[in-house]
Amino acid sequence: MTFKKFKIGNFGLLLLIVTVLFSCESNFKEVQKQNFSEFAPSGEADDFNMKYTDSGKIKSILISPKMVDYASVTYPFTEFPKGINVTLFDSNYKKTFVTSNYAISYKYPNLIDLQGNVIIKNEMGQVLETSQLYFDQNNEWFYTEKKFKFTDPKGVSYGEGIDFSKDFKIVNSQSITGEIEQAN
């Protein structure tokens, strides 16, 4: 009889261990869920149209089919997964037009990353085309290290690496080929 008690005791001990292990697994999964934070947007908009004004003057108009805002994450950003059309106005209301297939705007450091078929043109007929371009909103300055095509009424040039003011008044290029007439 002692032998049977020993077998029943081992079986009971084994049953107790299995129960504890399964209950630990359940608690472990609950702890994992508590530490998991979902990366979800704080806001979304379709057919987005925003006008930015300063001192009663329109500074820019942004239009996009889709805007997804991640304002509540550690490094807030706004994504435009279906592209953007932006019109920038200078102090004399001259316009610069910006389009891209995709854009993401980072709140800090106030930078916009434009990607895919990026085209910038102004009312004077100057056009810049590239695959990726950054816009520093604080300094109103565009720049890229990618290849580009710059068309001006005076000629066409190609290059790799360029930075310029939003009105094309200041243009610095790193590597350029093509011909553009110099103003006398």
C-alpha cells in the first residue's frame, strides 16, 4: 500500500507542476500585453486641404488625398501616403508649386521628406525634378543628395546634390552638367 501511495503522490505532484506551468504561461502573456503599446495614428483625414496663414496672409496651401497623424508618439510625425500638392506663397504672393507621391512631416526638427516623382516649379518657369527632396521649414530651404533635373527658361541641367531657397533665388549644386545662360 505504501507503494500505491507513492505512485498517486507522484501523479499528484506531476499534476500540480503542470497546472503551475500553464498558469504561469497565462500570466506571462498578460504581462506581455500590459507592456505592449500599439503604434496607431491619433488622427486620419481623407481629401485633406489645409491653408497655413501668418498675420492674415496665406503662406501655403497643402492638399492631399490622405493624411495620417502620429502626434502622440515619442517623435511625432504626419504622413501623406498618397502624396501631396503644396502651393507656397512668398511675400509678393508669387507661387511655388510642390508635388510628390509620398511625404512625411516630422514635427521636430520641422522637416518634410518628399519622395517619389518630386516636382517643384515656380511662376517664372523654373522646374526641379528628383526622386527625394527635403524641406527645412524653419529656413524655407530645399535640399537633396539625389540626382536631379533643373529646367530653366535659359536651359536644362542635370546633377547630383542640390540645395536652394523656396523661390529658387539661391541655388547651390554639387555636381552639374548641362548649360544655362548666365545673366549679364
